Amino acid sequence: MRAHGHEQLGVPTLTTSEPDFGGRIGRTFADSEPWWPEPKRPPGDAPNVVMIVLDDTGFAHFGCYGSTIATPSIDRLAGGGVRYSNFHTTALCSPSRACLLTGRNHHAVGMRAVSNFDSGFPNMRGGITPRAATIAELLRDNGYSTFAAGKWHLAPMQECSAAGPYDHWPLQKGFDRFYGFLQGETDQFYPELTEDNHHVSPPALPEDGYHVSEDLIDHSIGWIRDLQSVRPDRPFFLYVAFGATHAPHQAPPEFIEKYRGSFDAGWDAARDVWFARQLEMGLVPEGTTLAERNPGVLPWDELPENGRIFAARLQEAFAGFLEHTDAQIGRLVAFLNAHDLLDDTLLIVLSDNGASQEGGPRGVMDEFSTFNLIREDLDDIVANRLDDIGTSRAHTNIPWGWAQAGNTPLKWYKQNTYGGGVRDPLLIHWPKRIKEAGIRHQFCHVTDITPTVLDVTGIEVPEHFNGHPQIPLHGTSLAGTWDKDSSPATRGPQYFEQFGHRGIWKDGWKAVTYHRKGDDFDTEDWALYHLDEDFSEGHDLAAEQPEKLKELVEAWWAEAEAHDVLPLDDRTIEL
């Protein structure tokens, strides 16, 4: 019973600073009535939610997407759920994560590029605007426990020290607990770790068997175990963002050594094998052509001998790193299954962008040498440092040829708006709901993940959250694609922009540019592809269908104006 300033039974009721108080306050307890607000609870059938994000992992890298790298845990999830052949991201890590966690396009939430910098414009503040509540905030506000482990990379670099401010750290963006690293990458054996709102040291050393991927899953399991021991009725949201397969590629030696010699035949042979597997499993349609070799990628046989030796060893470390990560996913899934949680857990696995081009044409032993314009001596590496690859003594990244193999059958890489940058693996596993496993070919985008979670949990985005008016969701739920005979998704256009590279998908067509820094945005050439018939973007129709191209370019500008893409900015790091 609510009474403010009224008399009841002859006793005046006093007012309170708690505006929604539903009881009655008298002068003493005897003439007062206590009241407690109802705790917020999600619908009774709301599932647990687990999101697992891999980094710089290309379209073809999982076994269930064509590669010969062993990913049995991921493959089992795909076998019991749905995997998507037409899932798209933003081509870069921070922007994709901002889309994933908000359901809005990345420019609109202030994350045009990596979060390290604030460009002085609304589309690049380096942190997610409070006008876009994250899925963690919305779930926590509706009774979920929320946990984040691993890579964050959604806070400006100048805010990531112990001095803060902490406004864009995970605990201020909806997570109850966080354990991981705030920046875009870290050493896998000696990581720079943060727990909740403070920096911590790793709990062990690599000589004791330590690896950060294992540590992340240990913490994830611990959080869920603690919750289950006290509040088994409360659902949880777990967000796990591995360092893999971003550089540095580091894994326990037994995972790398099993691949010794596996890639000696080179990237051309691997692309052919992986492409054939994709066709056989129905992941890509019959008639798809393998994209031409990217500029700067030599045929394997034309590399010097030391170049082939080095490149093969780099790919062995990459493969071992990915398989080791898959094993940690397997540990988490086994825990959920052993505690009867897997059946009613919506489990989502994806990559944030395509395979990385940051290793350059021949690969790198120490990536920061490249960033500091220090040229590595290939002959010295082969003679003296091959055994450092995959260990804490190196910070390796793969060459362009292996990156394009990871993006089979597509062209270009991370950072580019062609398929190799934006078409990525996505699989969804939820035994209680998804009854017909298989491949889904509907176009979808990383902004669709948060709307999907909100759809199945019955939670709506409020008009205001924490006092801030909310940007409407830009994505759409994927729940309608889970049935085997589901019709094609009805979705409006989706734009892409990264470092001046641009693209737009609309009704099965795609217009796209490859931007060179400093070129005039108004005069550079656009290519046109009918993706419904040209999966790998191999047949440019711009000259044949100029009106269709004009329609899509105009649509791109309209979307750019609607979603804070402007001003276009092709600057990277200026020294």
C-alpha cells in the first residue's frame, strides 16, 4: 500500500526520499508498514548465454569451415547447432566488439576503429556511448549475473592505466566480474592482466605450465561454479574473448609440434584443399570460384627456401595456437554439460574479423620490430631462431599468403571491406531450442547478435537507460533462421567502412572499394558483385550494370549519414 502525506486510520504518513516506496511511514514502526521492491527477474525460460569471440580468425580457419587445423570442440558445437556461411563483421576488432555487445553499428556508438584513440569526432571516441546500453547492462538489469573474460579493447588507451578513469572498463559496462586484458593484444605466457577494476600479475609462470587462455577458462568456470552453489536459479551471461588467434601466436609446445611439417606444401596447396572441403560440406555453393591471389602474395614455389621454411613454421604456431584455444572451449563446454547447463545455454562462437594482414608479405618474428621499421634478417631467423616461434621469446604473425588461405575462398584481409575482411565464421548452439542442425545461408551481421539474445530472453531496450536516451537497435534477431526450412532473412542494407575502405550489401548485391590512403573518396573506383551468385567476389559487374552500382553507392552515402560514419577518415597512427 502506497501513501505519501495522507492520513490512514488517523495516523499521518510521512514522505520519503525513495519515490517508489510502496509502504507507509509513520512516526514509529508500530504505525508504519515496511515494503521491499520486487527483484528484477528474467522470464522463467530465459537461457544462460555464452559468447565466445576469437580474434583474427578467418572464414576458413575452423575445421567445420574447411581447414585441416583440428578444432574438434568447435566442430562438435557446429554439428549440434547452426553455422552461418553469410555472417559479416566490421573487419576490425574494437568495432566488431562494439557492434556485438550493443546491437548498433560501430560508428553510431563511437567506435569507428580500434579503441586506442579519440579522433575528436562522435564516430571515434574510443569508448561505447552511454546512449547504447550493452547487452551485459540490459541482462544484469533484468536479473542475470554477468561475467567477462579475456580481451576487452573497448576503452581509450589513455584510460587503461591504474589511474583510470574507469568509465569504459568492463565493470562499468554491465559486467559483475572481469578477468583479462584491456588492450588489443598481450603476451600469452606473460600477459598484462586486469581483474575487475585493478591490474594484477599472472598467477603462475610459463615454466609452471601457465597460458592465459587456460587461465581465462579457469576463471569462467569458477564464476559459474560460485553462482551455481548459491543461486542456481539465476541465469548468467558469460563473454569470453580469447587472445587467439591475434598475434602473438603462442601455445604450449606440444600443440605446435604436432603440426611440424604439416604446411610444408604451402599456402596454394592449402587453399585448394580447404576450398574443396568447403564445397563438399555445402558451406559455399557449387560454381563458386577461388579468389585470385592477393597482390603481393607470391606463389609458394617462388619463395626462397628460407622464406618457405620460415612461413611454414609460422603457420604451425598459428595452428597450434588455434587448436589449444579449441581445447579450452572444450573444457568450458564439458563443464556446462557436466553440470546440466549445456542444454539450456545459448552458446555463440564467432570471429571478430578476417585473418590479419599485419604479418606482411613474408611474416614477422617480432611484430613490434615491423611497427618500429626495423627489418628482420630472414637468414638469421632460420639459422638461429626457428625454435623461438610460438614461445614467449617471439611475437610472431603469419604472412599474407597464409592469411589469405585462412580467408578461403575470399580476397583481401582484416581491415578491408572485401569478403576476406568482413565475412567470418559464426555458429550458434542451443539444444533446447535448435532442433535442426546445419548450415544457414541468410545474410547476417554482428549487430544481429544482441537483438537475438534480447529476443529469446524477452527483454526490451528501454527508451532511456541510466538517464540516457537510447539509440534504436540496428540489427535483427537471428532466431527465425534456426529452423531448417526458414525463409531468407528480410534485412535492410548493411554498410561497411574501415580506414576509408567502404562497402554496402543490399538485397544480395554488394558494392565495395579498396581505398588507398590519401586517394580522393569521391573519385575512387567501386566494384560491384552479385553475392547471391558470386560468393567469393570474383566477377566485377560494375561496367556491365552501372545503374545498379549507382544505386548502391547512393545507398552507402545515405547509410553513412544515418549512422555517423562521416567524416571519412583514412588516418592511422601519425608520429
